[in-house]
Amino acid sequence: MALTTYAELKSSIADFLNRDDLTSVIPDFITLAEADMNRNVRHWRQEARTSQTIDAQYEDLPNDFLEVVRYQVTSNDTNSLELISQGEMLERRERNLNTTGRPQYYAITAGQAEFYPTPDGAYTAELYYMQRITALSDSNTSNWVLQYYPDAYLYGALVHSAPYLSEDARSQTWAALYQNAVNAINMESEKAKFGGSGRRMKIRSY
């Protein structure tokens, strides 16, 4: 059986489980697999860039935001924004009387990016980030994971079917196959980005 669309994935899951009475819950198994992949899969196909105008203390993050890869202000000379904790953010504001200026730092605060110093004007920034995997549905029938790594979807959904079905005999096999698929996805991304020359260690001089 082909495994290239949402409908085909649901049919394949039903075939593996040898059940024809799970139509209403198989989508839940798929959704749970997607939640797990968003936590554990990191692949270059998830990477995205977006331009922003930073002109306030807080700015919204993209709806599909998962985590920052790189954040930089690009107005005039480019400078990278350094990630700090909310505690550090508060300390800097208190120590410097909540000064304004060109942003140098950011923190993730209540689902937004918070900047310090608070911008004293409008600055152009580029956010390079990891996107959430676009969820499969009847209207969105495929995505890059299903296209290139259907085994991750299949075994991930089967893993999450086990508690519902009280299926113990095969759950360890499915879990091992799913983990192998996730590891392979992450490793392939590493090879694609760094396999040509390998990572270089940067030694700072003092």
C-alpha cells in the first residue's frame, strides 16, 4: 500500500492494527505522533526565515514558531541578539533604569519576544527559526515528514495506539522502530548541513 497521503496513512495504521473499528481515534494517534515529533525531530526542512520590524518591548512570534535558531537586527550594521533568561532581563532593566536603544538581547516571555534595550525606534530584524510540523488533516493531506519519512508517522501513531488498545506485545517493537526513524531524520539533517566539512571548533583568544 502507498503511504503518501493522510488517508493512506490512516488506512495503513488500521491494517497494522488489524482493526476496522478505529476510524474515529486513528486521527488522534496521528496527532499524538506529531506532538512527539515536534518535541524530538530537528531537521533542516523545518527551518524558516522571517523579517520583522522591532519597535516595541514585545513582538509576536510566528504562529508556527517552535524555537529560535538565530535572531539578529539587520538595520545598518547587523548584530546578533543574545538569548537571556527572564531573570537576566529583569536585572538589566532594573540596573539600567529600563533604558532604550538598539536591541541587543531577547527573552521568550509569555509567548512573545521581549527585547532589551527597549527599541528607541523601528529596527528591522531577521528571525531564523524552527517551524512546527504542519499537521496532517483531510484538507492538508501531506507534509515533508510523510513525504520523506512515512515510517516515522506510521510507527509514531502505532506507539500511541498501544495505551488505547492495551497493546503490550508489539508496543516495544513499534517504539524502537519509531525511535530509529526519529534518530535517522535528525542524523540525515546533521549530515546534510555539516557532512561536507564537518563542524569546526572555534577557539577564542584572550
